[in-house]
Amino acid sequence: MKKNLIKWIVIHQHPFTVAEENHFINFVHSLNPLAKIPYANTIKNKIIAYYEADKIKIKAILKDLPGRVSFTMDCWTSPSTKSFLSITAHFIDKEWKLRNVIIDFIQMQDSHTGNNIKVAFLLGISDMSLENKVNYIYFINFC
């Protein structure tokens, strides 16, 4: 149940704390009175662990690419005025299939200047060891 709950939370972008809401707990217990629902902190830690494991896998795939990687970036400000930048890598894998993968999702602490976006981008590709594989960069929504 824990894995399905985590998948549901991530895919539908629910807050971790949904698992601690009374209506949710009552709903789950109406389906199975013996169900054990993990705490929000446990869910958060498990999602982070999944993220770290997937990041290692993606980094290994990208490391062995014979070609270059193109990138798209999108930045926006949430209704709560938090600024975010996502970096997506686009590449052809060893089986000649087009792949797209988000390599970083960054909360921007500073304003959306070109220099701040550049710094965030360079940190994101550096973390994935992609500095020498950059082919093309496209801004979807310049902040």
C-alpha cells in the first residue's frame, strides 16, 4: 500500500500531509480498517529516496550517451510567490529512441535574471556531469 500511496501522491501532486488528514484516513479505513497509513514525514523520506535512486540511474544513462544533449528550461512563480526552474534533457539513447527526462527542479532564491538562470542551469547540468554534452538550450517561458 505504501508504494501505491506514494505513487498517487507524486503523480497527482498531492501534499505529503494528505495522508494525515482525517477525511483521507477515514476513507482508507472504510476500505480496509486494518490499513496502516504512513506519516507525511515517512512519505517525504521515501520520495526523496526514490528520487536519489532514480537520479543515479539517469546519471549513468546520460554518462554513456555517445551524442549530445539538448535542454529545455521552464521557470515560473507559484501562487505562493515561490520561483521555480525545471531543466529537461532531450537525447537519443543507445537504441535510437528519443528520451526526455527532468534532470533538475530548482527553487530559485533570487530574481529571474539571465545570470541567475544561467547559474542554476550550470549547477543542474554539472550535478549530472553534462557540461561537455550541451547541444542546444531552449527557454520555454522566460521569467
